[in-house]
Amino acid sequence: MTPSELLATSLLLGLFVLLAGCYGVLYCLGRLGHSVTMLRSSYIAYCLQALAAVVIAASTPLELWWKILVVASCVVYLPIPPVTWRYLESLHEPKEQHS
Amino acid sequence: MFRSQQLALKYFAAAVTLFGIMVIAGLLSATYYLQDGFLLNKLDFSVAKMLHIDTMIIWLLMGFIGAVYWFLPIELERETEGIKLAELMFWIFCVAVAVVAAVFIFVQYGPATQTTLWLINQGRKYVEAPRWAAIGVVLVVLVFMYNVVVTAVKAKRITGIMAVLMVDLVPLFALYLIAFPAITNMSEDLYWWWWLVHLWVEATWEILIGCIMALALMQLLGTSRRIVETWLYIEVALVLGTGILGLGHHYFWIGTPSYWLAIGGFFSALEPLPLLGMVVHAVYDAGTHRMKTTNKPAFYWMMAEAFGNFLGAGVFGFMMTLPQINLFTHGTQWTVSHGHFAFWGAYACGVLAVIYLALQKSRNLLQVQGTAWKWSFALLNIGMVGMVGALLVSGIAQAFYERAMGGSTLQAFMEAQRNPWFVQGMVMRLVFGFVFAAGYAVLVYDLLTLGKRRLAEKALGARVMGGPA
């Protein structure tokens, strides 16, 4: 791995997770504020994350195993915000009904 | 107020004091990089660094113990069993920490003998405290375990949180025993030593802070037990599922078999996943409560914990955790950057949240108000983000010039240390260190005067109006 490749790869890996965070936060803000724009922004963030995964897979010197792991984890990131959100809502439902 | 809660306040006071010593030792440690010969042969870098890291571990541990002593009587609706013993252990703990710190500062090191090991320094990174003090830590944790377990049993009330907490206390105690053996084989020694360091930090402490946050959420937001316990179980499963074998990322370069490269890389790559779930949960809580709470500092520090954990452990961790990258980054300022951010996010913010909660109750404040907490919150977080950003720049310069270009030779190391990117990163780290220190000073002021300032203002107003002071 050349010095430039090291720098590019590590920054891409950081960006990959950072975009996952942006996706999660924007998704929540969209659901909270019933904002279609926010929700769309969250999906754009996820698309950028997927793009980062593709760039990592296509252009970095990581071994194939790690590239597969990054792409697979990118797929796993997709349902985390909506599933967590739905789960949180279902947990809170009975309490809201009581109050 | 229960005696257990009074003890908790003492633990918080000790924790915040040690937090301050950690900050001073951190500023000193940062200065060595900029001024050759700074305090040479008086207080060497190794001593300042040791003080910085050890006080960090102890102040967080004291914060956790204090938090549990605070919530225990609330959770179990009775006084903590063996409270007298717990109070005695607190003072022993404080005296031991003070003596060890004094020995570190004034004696520093001794010959490679059993006497040194028992009285001065065990010589193992992060657990340098001499053996007598290490035994003291074991006793403190044992008494702490006794307090928690016996109180729960006598109360005949083993809630979900209590069950998780009690199970977690076993590895919290048992893993610390790894601080004791003096193994001469370096690989073997590091293999077990990482059990203590990693499994404390990324397993038992995670669970402990999870339990504490669950109890804090019930008190702060009135969240139902069902919700916090369900979420705690999920967190425990996910954190342990990824965190335990994530240990492997410390085994890459210490002489362990190469299969650890695959195990460590794989599980470390999964570690950000549950952290994203926590961020979602934090935003959900913030949104549903519309940021309205009677204790904004506690609430903001809890939010900071979720985001700090994600950024520090998740983003900064994933940048450097895969073996091919880690080959170049381990042991550089890049790692230091990740370590600072992750500890701050995962633990320090949580402890500060609980301290604010406890002070609100102990001082009978309906609402925690003022602007000081906002200043301390902003300065501490800006200081921390600035420091980790600067350390990241220095670390990248090291990985780039020393490791990837220079091939990790001594000459490459020296050249990287003189590289402008590295040096400027170090300068900015110190600058932001002072910002952080200013935040700490405001935090102490706020904690000391919280709830008292308004009374003082009222008294002053009454005097101005001619009324009784």
C-alpha cells in the first residue's frame, strides 16, 4: 500500500461510517418532523455511503475479504434507522395510550 | 437523602478532582512534544503520560461507582447494605490514589526489584499502580460488588437492570486480576493484558454505563422501565457480540497467530453498527421530548455521549481498524486521537450527565438553570473535537511519512516528528487542550455553585431592596 493509498483508504473508511451517521440522524429528523425533504436527504446520505463503499471496493488496495465486508456492512446499515425507529415507536406505544 | 447517595456525591467530587489532575497531566504531556527538554529529569514525559491515563481510568471508575451508589437506593427503595464499609472503602480509595499519585510524581521509578513492584510501580501500562494499591482497587471493587448484590438480594427486587449490573460486576472484578501476574514473555503478557484493557473498556464498562444510562433515563425523562430494560438487553447483546471479539484488533502485531487479523478486523468492523442504533435512539428521545427537560445539562451530556461514542469509537475507530490500515496507524497519534474521542464519548459524557442529575436532586432544584453549563459544555466539546482533530492530523503525518514512506525506521520516526504537519498538529492539540481546560474550570464552577447562585442573587436582590439578607 502506497502512502497515498493508505491516506485515501482510511479517509474513505471514516467517511463511510460518518455517512452512515448522517443517514441515521437525517432519517430520525425526517420522521420526527414529518419532513419528506429530510427523509430524502437521509436516503441521499445513504446513497453517498453506498458510493463510498463502491469506491472502497473498486479503487483501494484492501484485500477482497475486507472489501466484501465493507459492502456487506453497507447493506446492513440500510435497515438500522427504520427498524430501530419502528421498534422504538412500538416500545413507546403502550405508554402513550395510557397517558 | 440516603447515605448511599451522600457517598455517591463524595465519589463524584473525587472523580471531578481527578478529572482536573488528568487535564493538567494532559497539558503537560502535550507540552513535551513542543519543547525539547521540558521538565527533563524532573518530571519526564512517561510520568506525565502515566498520570494522565491512570487518572482518566480512576476518575471514570469513581464516576461509575458513584453513579451506582446514587441510583441503587432509588432502584431498590432501601439503603445500600454495608454502607459503612463502602464509606470506609471510599476514604481508603482516595488515600491510596493520593499516595500513588505522590509516589509517581516524587519517586517516579525504582530498580527492577520486588520492592519497586510492590511500592512504586508495577510497570504495566495503564495499570502502573504499585501492587499494594492494585490490591486496594480489588478490595474496593469487591466491597462495591457486595453492596450491590446484597442490597438487591435483601430488597428481594432483582430488576432487569440490576440483574445485568450484577452479572457485569463479576468480569469487572475478575478482569482486573490480570493486572497482577508478571509474565516475562512479551507476547503472552500483552495477550492477557489486553483482556484487562479492552474487555474492561469495550465490554464491562460499556455494560456498566449502559445500566447507569438506563437508570438515568428513567430519572431524567421518566422513560418506562420496560423501554430502558428492553433497550439495555439489545445493547448488551450487540455490544458484547461485536466488542468481545473486537479484542482481536489489539492482537494484530503482538506476536499472536495470524487468524486474529481476520477475527479482529471482522468484529471491529461491526462495532459501529450498534452505535448507529444508539444515535437513532438518542435523536428519537430528544425529538419526542422536544428537548424539554428539567435538567438540560444532563440531557445534553447524554446526547453528547451517543454522538461522541459514534464519532469517536465508530468513525475514528473504523478509519484505522482494518489490519491493512492498522499496520501503519497503530501506536501513532492517530490511535491517540481515536482513544481520546472514544473515551470522551463513551464514558466521560455519561458520568457528567449523572453528576448533573445527582446535583439536581441533592440540591432540590426543580430546574437546572444558568449559562455556565452551556459554556462548559461548549468549551469541553470544542476542546475535545479540536484536540482529536489536531491529533488526527499529526497521526496521519506519522503514518504517512514515518510508516508508509519511511518504513518505520528510527530515522523515519525522527523525521516524522519534525514534519510540519506533525508539529502543527501538536501545537493545535495544546491550544485546544487549553480550551478544554477552560471548559473544565467552568464545569467545576458550575458544579460547585449550581442552585446556590440563584439563592445568592435572591439574597443580593433582597439586600438592594432593603429587605433582610
